[in-house]
Amino acid sequence: MALIKVENLTKIYNTTAVPVKALNNVSVEFEKGEFTAIVGPSGSGKTTFLNMIGGLDKPSEGQIIVDGVKLADLKGSKLVEYRLHHIGFVFQAYNLIPVFSALENVEFIMLLQGVPKKERQQRARELLEAVGLGDRLNNRPGQLSGGQQQRVAVARALASRPEFVLADEPTANLDSKSADDLLDLMENLNQKYNMTFIFSTHDARVIKRARRVVTLRDGAVVNDQTSN
Amino acid sequence: MYLNLSWRNIWRNKKRTLIALASVFFAVITAVNMRSMQLGSYAYMIHSTARFYNGYLQIQNKQYWEKRSLENSILQDSLDFSRLKQVHHVLGLAPRLEAFTLLSFGNTTRVGQIIGIEPEQENKVTNLKTRLIAGEYLRQDDYAALVSKGLAQMLGLSLGDSLVLYGQAYHGQIAASLLPVKGIIEYPIRELNNSMVYIPLQAAQDIFLMPGRLTSVAIMIDENRHLKDVKEKVARLIPPHYRVIDWPTMLPELHQSIQFDNISGMLMLAILYVVIAFGVFGTIVMMISERVREFGILIAVGMKKTRLLIVTFGEIVFISLIGALTGILGALPIVYYFASHPIRFTGEAARSFDALGIEPVFNFSTDPTIFLNQALVVFLIALATFAYPIFFIKKLEPDKALRS
């Protein structure tokens, strides 16, 4: 059974005078352990698609089933709980809590999950060491480079032990070296832990590293290619 | 960790937080001092007035205050004076037998008030000895009178002269006596100065044919803020057909003027606190509006809105309470200084105080409830301003916040 099943997904925004169809009847499935890039030009619906899978936005039509659970059936705090325990998020602008250290940022997700203090501190330390930031545990985001901040964001996304990680343009704000390092890290985590990564990008380097590339244009899937 | 996050969040913008703290700090200092001076002055005025004659409380027969008749007297032996004296905050008890009679000397007759007292007990309650301007103070076994200066002048009385007393005694009998003048006392209030005659209680009970009976027991306490407490305790120690009346019942004009003045003070405070509320509110609005995206991220990664509200509430409480507590600490030395060095005032107001025999000073109160109330008010302001984050975060949609 597919980990994520997207069926006839349509999203229409009514915020302007003319309704905008951001997603148009998208149907796609993702298996456990995939390393998939969602690509397409700006405005093609990549971020909307990730937001839908992540339960951050509601479809106008169609449905999303994650591990047998219909996201539409989850409301309010149940949906928040679901995101907390099942999905890891990595954002383009890192979006770490600026007043927390790297260690505390990673620990915070586990605090929300109710993990005991000792355990969450140990796990946060291990994750930061795994992303190569063992010597930056107590640095705040402002004291880290963009690449380092995005590594903390990846560690934070993995801290909740999610079923899959959604990354929205994770390399967009990084230089080449940092982007390569981050891709190495995500690839390594994908292979080592069979962690599912779905990321939106229009970065050619990222697309080249993805094992599956789903191309969106004008809100519709125009290509879905898997390489070995 | 949530409180840790709140604490660190408020220091993201140090200048803004310090400005918000300063506004609360100075407002609380001002409010505490205003309130301390106002309540301190009331307490001083009430204390001085109670010392004059009435005391803070009086034990009476239930009908006495309305009828002022000797028929509505109480039995001295029905009161346990030793237990009454032991009630916390009670400074003294003055048993009295009061009656209005005709007073004559030579060809002149006036109406006066005879007050039978236990001289030493009375002095503890009203400092009567300090009003003596000629002659000697009464002893318990004397058969003599202290006459107020105005009355003595009207009757042409001097020390050693005999005052004729003629009136109605208990059960409609006749009270008549001849009392030598042992001392002259002076009151700054004309009504009192023209009417008061003090005699020993035993003598009064003999004259009015009321052995072992009293019309009232005046009670002096240390501070007005203990009035309710003492009144309740005293009420439990007296027979059920007696009652305890307090100074607001005995002196309604004073009570009303204090209430009126207090309302104007409260209005000033309310204005001050509205200013504080807007200061804190402005800070909160800015703190929220610049973190919309961050809130969106936190909700997206799985933070419940209620937890986000806890963090935001922590920020408001930190700013409000730090401001309030430092304000209270800042106000303490000022209040304590002026409590021991009252501000003396002059002019027309001072003259009206002098006329009442009260020293014209602004006393400061060190009542801890003044300080606690300010902290409480600031906390309530924090609660009120919290309505904005509740409204804002409740409506926040993570996908829109992420796009902001």
C-alpha cells in the first residue's frame, strides 16, 4: 500500500476577483523510502501541493490518504497532533526559533510530543551530531550559516521520528557547497533509515539527485519519472 | 521550556521591552504613592476623629443609637471586659454613661452632655488628659467634674465652683446633683467645647440612678483597616441583644466625604491604568504582528494553538509583572519615607484641619494591600490585553501565515 495516496486533488483560491486553480485534478502516490522531487516553474503549484500533503491547507476537491488515514477526517488539534507525530517539515527560510539554541530547536519538537527531558536532550544531540553540527549545539540560529541552519531544520524535522519529510525548496537560500552537503545529508538519511523525503525544487542539482521527479505545470502533473 | 521561550522572546527586542517595562514601572510607582497618600490620609483623619470622642466602635443596646435614652442602656457586668481587651488590635475600651441635662451656675442655665467615665480607660481611648487646660484630671473615686471651656465661660464657672446638674434619671426619676469643677478641658470643635462635662462613672451611675449600667463602651483600635475584623470579633463576645456600631454609622458625614474623595482618586488611577493598558497592548500587538510567520511555522510543525497561547501569555505576564514588581520595589522606600515623615500642608485646607483639631499633614499608608492591589490590577490588565493574542492566534491559519 502506498504511504501517501493523492486522489483527484484540486485546489482553487478565491482570494482574487478571478478564482485561481492552483492544483488541477492531481493524482499521485508515494511509497515508503522514496526520495522524490516535485519540480516545476514558479506558480506551478509545488508549495500548494506540499501544503496539502502536510495538512496545512484543505483541498477544494479530491482527497489525501496518508498511511490509511484520510487527512480530511482530521480536524483542529487532531490534525496538529497528526502533523507533529507523522510529518517532518523543512522550510526554504529554515524558520528556526531564533531565541533557542540548535539543541533547543531540535528538542522543542520532542517537548511538544511529550518526550521526557533526558531522552529528548540525548536524541537532539545525536541528531545534530548526525547532521554534522555536534560542535554547534549551543549556537543560536543567528550564529550559524544558512547551510548550518538548514541542517538544524533537517534535524528538527527528523526529531519527531516522522513517517516522511516534506521540504519546500530546501536549497533555495544555500550556496552550492551547502546545497550539496544538505543533499548528501538527506540522501544519507533516506538510505540509512529508509526515511521518505518529498521536496519541491527548481534547483537542477537537486533534481539530478532525486530518484523520482514529479513535474507540475499549471497545477497539473505533466511528468512523473523514476530513475534507478 | 515554554516559559523559557516566553522569557527569551520578550528580550528579542530589548529596547521595546524596556520601554514597556518602564511604562508599567513608573505607573505603578505613581499609583502606589497616590493610593498610599490617599488611604494614609483617610486613615489618619478617621483615627483622629475616632480619638476625639466616638472611638472606632461602640457597644450599645440595640435601640440606643436611634433613641439616645437611658432606658436603652446596657449592664456593665454583662460584658467581659478582660476578653474584649484581648481582642487583637484593640487599644482601649471606655465604658460610658451619657445623658443630657440642664446645667446651672448662678443665674445661668445651659443644656449640656454629662459623660460618666472611667478616667484612665477614657484617657486610653480619647487622650482626654491632653485636653485639660486648667485644674486636675479626674480620679475614679472623685465626685467632681471636668467642664469644657466654652460651657464654663457661658456659665461663668471657675475651678472649685459647684456646677448644678438637673435632669431626668433612669425610669423617669429626677437626677440632681452639685458637682465641684476639678478641671477645664478644651475642644477645638465649638459644639463639643460648649457642651461637654465629664464626671467619674460611679458618680454618674449614682446621679442617674443607674448602678451597674452604661449607655455605651467606646472601643479604640490601632488602624481602620482592622475595623471589620475587630467588629466581628467583638460582636461574638457580647450578648445578642447588644450591638456593635462602627464609625461610619456614627459619623456618616465623614464616611461619605471619604467615599466621595476616594472615588475621585480611583478615577485618576483608572485613567493611569488605561494608559498602562494601552502601552502593554501596543507592545503585545507589535510582538504578535512581527511573528505571524513564526507562529505559522510552529503550528505547522505541530504546536497546538493552546500551547502557543501559553507562550504568548507568559510574555505578557513577564512584562506586566516585572514592571509591577519593580514598580512596587521602587515605591517602597518612598512610601516608607513619607510614612515616617508626613508631608505638612498649609493654606485654607490646613486651617480647616486645625479647626477640627487635626494636624494638617498627608500621612502615607504602608498597608500591604495597597502594593498587592497594584500587582493585581497590572495582572488584570495583562489578562485583558491577552484577549488580542487569543483572537489573533485562534484565527491564524498556518498556510496563510507561512506565506506572510
